[in-house]
Amino acid sequence: MANKMTKGQIVTHIAEKTGLSRKLVASVFDVLGVLAAKELGKKGPGEFAILPGMVKAKIRTKAAVKAGKWMNPFTKQEEIRKAKPAKRVVRLAALKALKEVVG
């Protein structure tokens, strides 16, 4: 199995293939990160195509969990669970084009 590429290697590869400078490609990634943060933020729509046609990010809201006792299914002992507040979690979904390439 080949080694995974670093961010610098990805930027260099894209710069070579497109004929753009490394600084331009790096700035595109920076702007893409800012845009993703805006779209996935609290005031954004909660959905963003990171790589159009390849990967989509969505925000999923997890409900709050109340404190209480629960039965551990492995040890069969009752345990006390701490309360957890509701939180927003980012989920990534592979889209059709990526699934076809991989599978």
C-alpha cells in the first residue's frame, strides 16, 4: 500500500498538474477551509460539498443525554452515566463519483 500524501505533497501535485503556482493552490485550500467553516457554522445551512461530486459534509445535532443509571451489557452491572449536553457533529458522506472510483 502506498503512503498517504501530506498537505504539501497534495498542493505540489495540483500545482504541477494545473500549471498554477503553489501559493495560488495553497490559497484556494485556505479559502475553501474558511468557506466550509462558514457553511457548517451555526448561522450556515449545515451542509457543504467539500469536493463537489466527491465528498459532502453535513452537520448532525446529537441530542442531550440525561444523567442516570444504566445497565452495562458486558459486565451486567449498573453504572451511573453523566449528563451530556447537546452537540453538533460533522459527518462526511462519499458521493457517487467517489464511490465509483473506489469501488
